Amino acid sequence: MERLIELGRGHLEHRVVRTVQLPSGTSLPVHAVTLGNPDPSASAVGYFGGVHGLERIGCEVVLAYLQSLVMRLQWDSTLHKQLESVRMVFMPLVNPGGLALGTRANPNGVDLMRNAPVDAREKVPFLLGGHRMSARLPWYRGPISDAMEDENQAVCEVVHAELLSRPFSVAVDCHSGFGATDRIWFPFAHTRAPIGHLAEVHALKEIFAGSHSHHRYIFEPQSIQYLAHGDLWDHLYMQSCLQPGRTFLPLTLEMGSWLWVKKNPRQLFSRHGMFNPLIEHRQQRVLRQHQQFLDFLSRAACGHALWLPGTQERERSHARALQEWF
């Protein structure tokens, strides 16, 4: 991360949003990097990773894309033209403490994706859906009386400043560990009800499928798989809806890690094996295959006026989305 910031000097803006303390007393920074047009009227796209410390591959996918941009800035005039129309935001490692300790949770034992002030409206799976019993158990939400963890406050601060302040923005949070197929999830996680921007998400899915006909992603609301308390992106999406006339589409790239285990069963004996491709050539393949989707999002943000459904088309797109997902 620090090497990329140095390489991109003159093109990137960088700041440390928070510092996280390890039990040993070591302080680790939570970085945010931005580039592109800072004008509040420009569209924006955010890339997030490393929310769960065990899922290193999510952080590495975001860093690989940032590295590609930094190197292209040295020679790619098309990229420079694109950056005149879009703001790009990177938080590749939201949970540096969890990564350092080799845990899903942060150093306080809190699962950052169960920590937002959102309670599920329907029954959630035991433990998996979030609980407040003990930090010794996975998927712990944290004490009910406490504010959100510092890492989540850092994400919220950056999202509010760089994404929710704009007429159109999209975000992708990179995770791993669910199923054998790569999925693109969108809210909600706390209810099976459809989001207000269902038509826009469906339109985004359609233009991706139309321009990448051989893709292997499954687009779906997270609620199809399971419900959960405290989802951070549900929280931020609902806050965006308080601002009329703005569109914010938060997505989660959930990489299907069971396939890596199937091809290399010995990974089951590694703490990281359920969440990361441990064989080098497989990791390189994963890093390559998701760059196309991350780059697509930046282009879609640039051209959002050309594909967002109008009033009449929005009704048809909403109806198709309901038929497909609900």
C-alpha cells in the first residue's frame, strides 16, 4: 500500500483515516486513497477490502486494481480522460488489526459486518446472523451501548465525504468464503424486502452481462442466501436514501472460496485455507479475473447517464428485477 502511494505521488491523494491498536500496543493505519475529479457533481466509485482479517484475497484484489491504475497513469491517456469524469476511492485494508492477528474480527473481537446499527426485521441464522453473546464467538456484533468500531467509523466517514455527497456513486466491497461461485450481492441483508433502487441495480447487471457475455458472476440480493443484523452497507445505503435525488449502489463481491478448497483439500488444515487461494498460480488467476469487474464499475460510473433507467423504463426494469430476484 505504501509503495503504491509513493509510486502514484502527484496523482493520488492519501490520508490515514484512523489508527488501530493491537494488543501488543502497535498502531496500524487505516488508509484511504482517492484520485480523479474532486468536483461534487462528478460520479464516484469506491473499492473496499480487508473488512474481515482472514480474507486477505479481498484486500489483494483491490490492491491489484489500484496498482494497475497507478502504472497506467504513467502512459494511458484514456485513463487520464476517464478520471476527468469520475472520482475513485480506495480503502483496500479496512481491518488491518484483524489481518495482523489472523482473525475475521477486529482486535476487539467484533465482526465489522455485524456492527452497524441495523437490526434484522426477520429471523436470522443462529450466530451467523450476528449476536451480542461474547467476543469469543464468531460474528459478534459488539456491546449494544457502544458506538460503531473505529474501522467502521472510518468507512462511514469516507463514504459520506466521497460517495454519498454525489448524484451517483457505486461501491464494491471484496470478500471471500461463501460457496463455490463468485457472487455480486446487493442490499438488503436485514430484510427480504427489495431496495428502493432495485431498477438501477438490475440495469447495472444488464449492461455488465451485455458487455461481458461469458462472465460467471451470480447477481442477487444478499437476503436470498441469509439475513443478518448490523450490515454496514445496509446502514450506509439507508442513509443515502435520506438524500433525495442521489443514487448509491453498494455491492459486495463474494468470491466463492469452496472451489479453492475442492481443488486443494489440504487447505482445510490451514487457518486461512477456507478464505484464500493458497497455491500461487490460483491466487494469480483470482487476482486477474476480478480486475475486469472492478474496471467495469469505474466505466459504468462515468457513463451512468447513458444506462440509468428513465421514468418509464424504470418501471419495466423494476418489474423484471422483481420477477428475477423476488
